[in-house]
Amino acid sequence: MNRARNYGPATVEVITQILDRTKIEAQAYLACRNILTELGRKKGVLEETCQEMISINGHPTYTSLKRVMATIVEAKKHAGPAVAAADNVKDLTKIQDLSGAFVRDPSHYQVRGL
């Protein structure tokens, strides 16, 4: 459990679920060790994976955590860098003179019959 605390509270919760699931706690030690050593190489991703597993009420196993972790890593690859929003303020100095154009008055656009 001390090793799981180094990753975060979600990892502790998942390891606790795995240990509590077996009748004899020692039977789950190998699975917990594999999760913490193999999947734990990506410390931040393991915690995020465990949070996801808890949020979907999943059945945490080494294989299920590995699959969720692969999905998260793949989604981060395709996310790409954030693109800045376009400028939404219009420069009114560039508008041409419309004094000779036909422009309807606002009463034309009112809904009739209400």
C-alpha cells in the first residue's frame, strides 16, 4: 500500500479493491506488484487510469488497467496542441461607405402577427 500511495489516492483505491476481492489477500500480491511496477512506469498516467476505472465502476485487473491506459495515451497523442481562438473583434475601420446601398429599416425584420 505504501508504494500505491506514491501514485495517488485513486491508485490506492484500485489496489485496495484488488486485494479485497480475493479470499486470501496474498493471492492478489502478484497482480498488484505487476500493476505498480509495469504500469507504474508512467506515474501520472497510472493515477489517471485508476481514476477512470473508479469513475466507470470497472472491475480493476492488470489487463483492464492496461487497456484503459492505452486508450488514454492514444487519446493524448491525437489531442495535439491547443489552438488559440480566432480574433472575434471586427475592425470597423475597414468597412466601406454604404451610404448608397439599400438597407432595410429594423421594422422590416419584426415578426408580424404576434
